[in-house]
Amino acid sequence: MEQYEPDRLSPAQVAAMRRSLRNGRAALSRRSLLRAGTGGALAVGALGTLSACGIPAAKNTAGVSSEDRSAKEKEIAFSNWTEYMDVDDSGKRHPSLDAFTRRTGIKVKYTEDINDNVEFFGKIKPQLAAGQATGRDLICVTDWLAARLIRFGWVQKLDQSNLPHAFTNLSQQFRSPDWDPGRAHSYPWQGISTVIAFNRKALDGEEVKSVSDLLDNPKLKGRIGFLSEMRDSIGMTLLDMGKDPATFSDDDYDAAIARLQKAVDKGQIRRFTGNDYTSDLTKGDLAACVAWAGDVVQLKADSPDVDFVIPDSGYMTSTDNLLIPNKARHKTNAERLIDYYYEPKPAAELAAYINYVCPVDGVRAELAKIDEDAANNPLIIPDAAMAAKSHAFRSLTQKEETAYEEKFAKLTGA
């Protein structure tokens, strides 16, 4: 078995680099930067871009692929988000990708050209709809967009024989989303958990253990935040109401909207936020809020008053996912790269830098060699109890997506 070889860095050096990177980002995670730019995955204007994208049924190009040139051309074009890969001290090289190239001889053209799901969909839609190549062998998009691309038949089915580590090491909680049963077309890059964060000093002795505490405690009036991402805020509210985000009805959704609207009307909710809740939470302007775990990991490292809680009702989980578009020239090479990041050592190297939920089982021991705190953090490696509390928002039809986002936009004032 070929071995992963980091770029001659000791575990202590890698941990120090991770901390330096985190501080250099000013605690703005990849997910935060995304949300700051869009005000939610589908703002009303962006919704029109997707729902009225003009894709006739005849353009569904399921099964369309090109000749796989992987054997002749040792290369991959990989499009990813900013701040979503390990880097060295210079900030210019990616140690884990370099190690992959040394091992396989496959060069990775790594491009950070995904800043927003809607914007990226607009980039690749014309080529995919026409059955043309996008110039990319591997892309990373959030689950709702992955579901859309699979539904349109615009990504290739994966050859599981090229993915032995991925098939074996994928964490149970991510194995079979309703939009891609059995992970036939996708594998998670990272998981994104939505939790409740709080500033202990700002709470002034009050307890926050649930969404009900956020919405109903009058002593926290005007000091509560919810997210501008519909699936996170509505999903957490549904869970608190005893409803399953994987199976809820239109009536359940409306009830969740009404509950949040009541809190807005009485001034309980200060505002719906993108990433800017991080500074408000650190300063204590927000006593508690619905938050993304990747942010909380970073905030806790620098702000001792900041902490988090997982409600007994559960928490929301989503994923960013690796997919191979139709007409990709290097499908097998791309599958080899997916599989590489499901080996424990490369997965640990990645997790140590970006602080999101690692979807790879068996990574804890390797991560502990790099950063013991990260290895013991349930926001990065969920234990069995935490994983059991995770819930995913169900796939939406186009009609539901339009109606739900419009109602949420009215609630938030977007």
C-alpha cells in the first residue's frame, strides 16, 4: 500500500501552522465567507436564477461522459471553495495535494473559484445543459446543489472499485442522503454542523440549552441571533418542535415560520445573520445564537467565554460534496483523489487545518498526532452520541424550494 507523505513537517509544526492560518483568517471560516456573500444559500433574487434557469427536460444529459483520458493524461482540474484546503507557511502550496502528486504522478490544477453555490451554478450551467465539458474534473458543492445536479443528470456515476477507502471509511451519518442514495454520485468533502453558540459572560447566569430557550426567555430579548440560511434556522426550529427535518410537511414548515415570526415581532430575535454573528457573539452583543460549528471551533480557541451546546432535540447537518461533472476528461484520476482524502492520514491533515466535520471514520488517532485538541473536539470528529443527534434537511421539489424561500425571505426581511 502506498503511504501518505507530508512535506517533512512535524506534528507540532503542522499544529502551529493551523493556528496561524486560523488567526490569519480572523476566524472567518469557509462557510462564513459563503454566507456573508449570499445572505443565505438562496436569497429571493438568486432563487429566480435557479427556478427560472430555462432548462428544458430534453436537456437532461444523464449518462453523458467523454473518453476518460486518465491513463494518458496524469492531471486533474479541481474546483473548490476558498480557505478549504491545507496550506503551508507560504500560503501558496497545499501539502496534502503535493503528497498525492508525489505518490501518483497526477498533477492537480487546484482552483479556488467557488465563492457561492448560486454563482458557481451559473458558471457551469450553460455547458452542462448543452452536454459540453466544463473544464473541471472535480467540483465541490453544497448538498442542495449537488442534489440538483444529480437530478438533472449532469454528474457522472462513480466507479466504486476506484474508491475502496471512501466506501469503507465514510462515516455512517453521511452514507445515504435522500438526494443520492448509497452515494452513487458523490462523497462528502466536509460536514457542516449547525449548533447553538453562546457567550457565557453575556448570558449573565441564564441557561441556553434549546431553541425554545432562545425564543422564549424574556431575559435574552434582543440578544438572540438566527441564521439567514433557511435550512439551518428552520431545521433547528422544526427539531425543537418535535418535527423531523427529513420528513416535515408544508403545515410543519408554516408552523416553524410562525414561531420564528412571533419571536421577531416581540423583539426576541435581534437579527438574522451571515458570518457577522461571530463578532457580535465575541463582544457579547449576542448572548446566544444559532451558529455554524466551524466558526465555533475557531471562536472558542480565541474567546474563552464562547462555547456551544447541542440541544437534546438534535442539530442540523449538511455537507459539501465532491462530484465529477459530465464530460470530465479525467474521471479515474478524480476518483483516485476522492479516495485519497478518505485515507486517515490525508483526512487528518485536512481536518487539522479547516476545522469542519471530518466525514472519515478512523481519523482520530492520526489527527491527535497533529492536534490533540482537534481530535477530541466533537465539532470536528463527532462521537457516536453526537452523530446520532444529527439531522439533514430533506430534498425539496422546485415548487417547495420557491415557496419556502419566499416565506423565509419575508420573515427575515431579505
